Amino acid sequence: MILLWGLEEDRTFQSVLNVLRKRDAEFTFVNHASIASTSVKFSTTPTLSYFLTVGDNKLDLDSFSAAYLRPYDHRLYEEGTADPRPTLGGPDVVYHLLMSWAEHTKAIIINRPSADATNHSKLFQSVTIRECGFSVPESLVSNDLVSIREFEAKHGSLIYKSMSCVRSIVKVLDTDALANLGSFGPILVQQRIRGTNLRVHVVGSSVVACQSNSTAIDYRYAECRMEACELPTNIAAQCVDLTKRLGLIVSGIDLMRAEDGQYYCLEANPNPAFGAYDHDGMSSVAHLVVDRLMESNKPLQMTH
């Protein structure tokens, strides 16, 4: 039995649901939007066990062989309000207990909560990216305008973006505009790599790559078409290696193929929204994810 927890209207989540239905797979869907009417309880005797209840339906989480989890901000689904609450509520308990189960169960989990950790610091994640043999853009985190201007003089055009897992729109840095702000908090700036954006989805040892035809700094917020492409064998192998080193089964890796042919790795997403790329005859990422979920006799070996 496979557990799916997420929002049905989420395009990526929907693609996995559709494949499971087409294959007549045995699964249980728990709507993340119903978290306010969901509860999770656990028992430590005789062994640690978790039970999830939705309405009148009580589920023994130990009965699941695999799970695909795409959580959102659970505080947004409190009953009676759309605003996050500063106090601990029922959805907080459900979220944290479900994540605790996902971390420790022997079931196949896409992906375990601990594997999400490096995505909270792009600079920390870049250490592992380098260890896999990728080039990474030179980066600076600073709130000192002099240091930023020196960095600009060294590398030319710079971009800035979020240094955490919070999604941001990547833009070219205007240091004159920054100077007009007066004081400002630390920002992440990077040398601008000119070339072609590529998105690579890794599922286990399988690699699905596509490239953008957009010249925009951030193609996600511009008109563009994603086209399937082939990666050099060594680059594909590095993507698989990076995914494994991060403790992930599924990853979304952002690459840049520079104008001189060199490949740069920008970051690795542990919860990629592959639904936007999984179309037009490309190898189906959703099918690969379902393949992994249905390998119930081959649970993920936990590493430390």
C-alpha cells in the first residue's frame, strides 16, 4: 500500500496520482488541505507505531510500504482562517508526527525530511555539489556595499537570489540601486553565468533532462519552451551521485551550460515540481517516481 499526502490540485502531485490510477495501484490519498480534520497518534509499546486518522478512517502507517509526500505550509489550512497562527495547533502536531514517521520508517519515502536540510542553505549545499565534480558560480553573502562592488569588479555582471529554500525570482543585481537603499540585510550574490538553463530530474539512477529556450535570467517567470535533451555521460553520472549524496530518491537539479560548454550546477531541489516539465513526449518523471514507489520489496536503506 502506498500513501500519498499532498494537494490534488498540485500539478506535480496530480501527475503521480494519475499514473498510480492508470496502473491500478493500491494507494491511499490523504488531502493535505484537510489537515485540520486529520490527526496522528503514536504508541511506544510494544514498539513505536503511528496511526493517522482522517474522519472515520484510521490508518496504521506501518501498513504502508511507500509514501510520496508533498507538504505545503500546514498552518494555512487551519479551520476558519487562512493566516498562519503563531501558536502550536493541531495541524502542527499532524505535520511533525507525520514527518517523524517518514524519517524513521523502513518504507520507501520520497523524500525523507532530513534529506531536505541542505536546501535550507544554498551555500552549504554547494559544498556537496563541488564534491560531486560540478563547477559552481562564485558566490558572496554580504551586506557591505564595498565588498559587493569589489565582487562585481572581479566577476562582472552579478545575479542575486534567495540563499534559503524560499523561492525567489533571480534577477541581475544593480549595485547603484542597492546603494540607494542605504542599509540592507545580507544578500546572496553570484557571478552571472551566461548560457543555457537545464533542468535535470533524477529518480534513483534514472535521469531526465530538459533545456530552456528562454534567454531570461529566470526562465520560470518568462515565456519559454522546455525541450528534452541529452546530457554528457559524466554530467548525468554526477547528477545521480549528487542525488544520492544528499540522501534523496528524487531530485530536481538546476544546471547551466555555459557558452564555453562548461556545466555549472546551481542547486538541487529535494521536492521538485516536475509536473511543469513532464510533458511533450519527454520520458515521464511521474512514471519513474511510481516505479520507485511500487518497489515495495526494496525499501530504501537508511544511511547516516
